[in-house]
Amino acid sequence: MPREHQRYQQRPSRLAGAVVWTLDVPPGPRQPARSVLPDGCMDLIWTAGRLVVAGPDTHAFQVDPDNRGSCAAIRFAPGTAPVLLGVPAYELRDHRVELADLWSRTTVRKLTERIDRTAHPAAALEDFALGRAADTGPPDPLTVTVADRLRRGGSVAATAAEVGLGARQLHRRSLAAFGYGPKTLARILRLQRALDLVRTGLPYAEAACAAGCTDQAHLAREMRDLAGTTLGAYFSAGEAAANSETPQPSGSSTTA
């Protein structure tokens, strides 16, 4: 009998900049440990009976292989989740927090029960996020601009000048919006940019330079510091995942 594998799927959300994703974990043997790489994003994750907020990571987050069951989630673009959650991002940095610890337990219980009952939890979660966004309004356009400029490879100094903030003001606004300062966000987005380029078939050295690293050694150091692994190990794990029909998230990337 063929072994069943985890199946990950994602699609763009109707909420601007967000991604809806699902992970189906069938019963069976204990799955290999996985690491989620930092990407500047925050996620609201549903599993039966629970809603959990994944805060912005500064290093690879180790997923407990004993966590069984399927889940659905919405991944918010950098800087967009705090206004929806009503919590500054730095309070959730490197943490997974029950939504009931942030909001009224009665409110969260009713929301969780509503999602539990639906046949399409991911769609229900997306509808909730859209409704919440309509109530709270859009995220700060300044921090959206900051994330966009850094994602495109702009320097922190040039980005600060473009949005008209001093270094201290930009750092303070970034802590609330992203969970860390602009330099850390720039490093994380640059690493993700480099990994995306390697996935297209570009050699490590060329991907490093195109993403804004000094050279391949610079990219290798960033990989060790932020992802806790090497480029070779990361992509070898990715190939193994592909062979086992377990697609990798494009945002919160994983390694086995």
C-alpha cells in the first residue's frame, strides 16, 4: 500500500497581499521534522478547535513533528497583520500564540466553532479576514511602502529618505509593523529573494549577487544565521519534499 504524504496548497487571497494555504496531514507514520524559514510574514492558522497566530520570525522555526492533523491559514504580507489583530508585531516576534490570548475568549470561541462547522475552513478564514479588514481599515501605507522598497532590494537609508523618516523613527515604526527593525527585514527579504532565484535554476553565486548579497559566501552566512542550515542542505531537502509530493510553501519555506 503506498505511503500517504502531507499535501500543501496555496493560492492568492482576495485580501491584498495575503496568501491562503492549507496543509493536509493524513494519519500514518511520524512525519520528519520541518523548519519554517523567516519571510517577514505573519499567519493566522486554524486547526480543529484552535486559532493560532504565528508571529514574525527572526530565525527558522522548528515545527513539532508530533503536531498531527490538517490545518488552514491565511498568511499576511509584511506589515499588514498588526492592524487586523490589534497587536504590535514585536509582541509576537518568534512566538506562536493562541488568538484567545489576544482577543476575547468568547469572540474567539464563536469564530473557531463557526470555522469548525464549515466544509471549507480556508475560505471561512479568508472571509473573516476580509470582514476584519473592512472594520479596521487598511494598514499604514508608509510601512507598506517600506516593505515594498526593501523587497525590491532598496537600502534602508534610501528607503528611510524616500518615506521621509529618520533612522530612529523608521526603526520604531518597523518594530510595530514588522516585529523587527528595517535592517532585519531587509536581510530576511533578501534571503527569500535569493532562494527564489536559485529555484529558477540560477547558480548560487549569481543568485547571491542578483539578490543584493556581496557574494556567495555572504549568502551562505545569511542562510546559516537566518535559516539555521546550508544552501545545499536546504535544496536537497526541497528535492526530497518534491519527490514525496509534499510541495513547499513559497512564503514560509520549510526544510525537512
